[in-house]
Amino acid sequence: MTSQILLTSSEGTEFLVDRDIADKSMLLKCMLEDIGDIGQAVPLPNVSGPILTKVIEYCAHHRNDPNFQSANDDASADIGEWDLEYCKVDQGTLYELILAANYLDIKPLLDLTCKTVANMIKAKSPDEIRKTFNITNDFTPDEEDQVKRENGKFSSGSSLKTEKNDSG
Amino acid sequence: MSPLTTTSILSPRSLRKRSLPTLPSELILHIFKFLTTPHDLRVAILVCKLWCTCGMDLLWSRPALLSSSVVEQITQTLSLEPSEMTFPYRDHVRRLNFSLVARDLVDEELVRFACCTRLERLILQGCTQITPDALLRILMAGQALVSLDLSEITTVGDSVIEQVATYCTKLHTLYIASCNAVTDSSISKLAQSCPSLKRV
């Protein structure tokens, strides 16, 4: 019989989850390894019911992935079809998922959701980005010009693969 | 057998309104790590001040020295007076790889990077026009250097290695292929001064 644990969302809703799915969260995995099986529910005051549902859905779908932990490491790799559909949610939900994945320490989900937001930023102008995310421009025109001048046309070397010493 | 049971009713109104600007900085930074083209990062820093601060370290920690004109532009920014700079750019620079501009790099350009006192990795492979005088200026600012590549700079001899021993005590890797003027005596001084040295 598969071991199960009980999780409680911020509103007090209870979720019964198989142990191997809960273990996708490093936070829960370590907690359960330390404490062992507990009869009481694990409270997750930072995660609402609807978001916890989505998180569990992700972990359940990927429960048998052998390469789960490094799944979305590569910034230039395409997002898989199921993951793409999974991320078709409104922006508020997407950000809540980022926060939940960070809190629960589920790296592949954090990487997936952050990559999704990054894809919404790509190939846009600053103004288009501001409109997409409802961000106020708090630069004065002078400040904006100065940042542009100082940062000009050069780029970050993180995409270069020619460096010898490439460890973190 | 379903993996979960729930008594909640999914309702969009139960979600708090969460927006991108309210994410903590480290998560905004994590998002920026997935901006794969340099152009996108340069655009992102112009969106608002928070994004600018978050993106600045990514942009400047490892600036891509693709051509002499890019090097010129970077040094212009680094040479600004601290009071004129929007950000302390020089403090963000941690890796410099000059191998793509190696043949053209001259002393005057190199020494303008001597203000980057938090530099950890420096690659000068093939920079054959660089003289020991310019190297000294860089090394004097190199207290944080852990990795140094001086390969193919044939003017590098014992005096340069001794300066490395004096100033770069945190060094763990040194590349000196084709630096035929270097002898064992300076290498042993290096080994004595740099307790972390793993590879020469």
C-alpha cells in the first residue's frame, strides 16, 4: 500500500497525496525523512488550495520521470507540450505557482514557470513588456538614457561556450 | 485510484491578485536567467528600476568581450567617476575573457580594467601585445583572482609570476602554456604564497 500524506492549504483544505508525489518537493521530502510518517496533516500556510491543486497535478504527471530534478535546467531547450498547456494560466496564477514552487523547493516546476515568464519577456520592447505585466516605468527620461548609454550594445557572456573555466 | 482528494471548489476569485512586480528580487533574477539572448537582458533592465537592479549583476558579472569596439564601450562605462555611474559596475565584474580580442588587445585597454577589484577569473590567452607592466597593474588589483590564464604571452617570465605570488594569494589555477621564460624558482615561490593552488 502506497504511503500517503495529508497536506493542508492556507484556507485549511486538506489534500491526501501519495508519498512519491509529495517527495518531488524537497521541502516535504526532507521534512518527512526527518520526522517520519506522521498522522497529522502538514500545514502549508503559504499555498492556497487552487495553487496546491496545480502543484500536485504537475508532480503527479511527472511522478515517473527519471530525469525529473534536472528537467528544465537548460534555458535554451524548448518546453514540452504537456508543460506548455499546463502553464496556460492567467498571470496571477503563474506568479503564485512560481512562489509555491520556490517555497516547496520543486526546482523543475520553478524553472518551468520562470522560463514561461521569460518567454513572455523575449523579443519585446521595454514598453511592450511594461504593458504585458502592468509595470510602471519609474525611470525619469534622463535616468533611462543614462542606463542605456552605460550599458550600450554589449552583452552578458553567459551564452558563450568558449570559456575554459566554466564552473559557476 | 486518484492521487488526491479535495474538498475545495476552484474559484478564480479565491486567488489573491499577484503581479510580477511583487515577486521577490531573487525570483525576478531567476526569471532573467532564462533570457537566452543578450539583447533581451539589455531590454529587461530598462523596464523599471527593480528589474534594472536585478539584471545588473547578470549583465556585468561576465561581460562578453566580443570585439574591440565592445571593449572600448565597456571601458568607457567603467572609467566613469563613481558619482556619475548609475550602478557600481566595476564591482559586478567577476570574469573577463579576452581571448576573442586577444591579438588586438593592448596595454592601454587592459589597464582600464584594473578598477575591477572583485575579478575572480581572468583569461588573457593569446594576448601577445600585453607587456609585463600592464600585467602588473591588473595583478595589483587582483586580490580576488582564483583563476588566471596567461598562455601564449611569451613576455611572461619569472618577474610576472612573482607578482602573481605577491598579489593573488587566493589563486587556485594558473595557465602558462608557452610561457617559456618561466622557471621553477618563481613557480615554487608561487606555491608558497598561494595555499589554494591546485593546478599550474
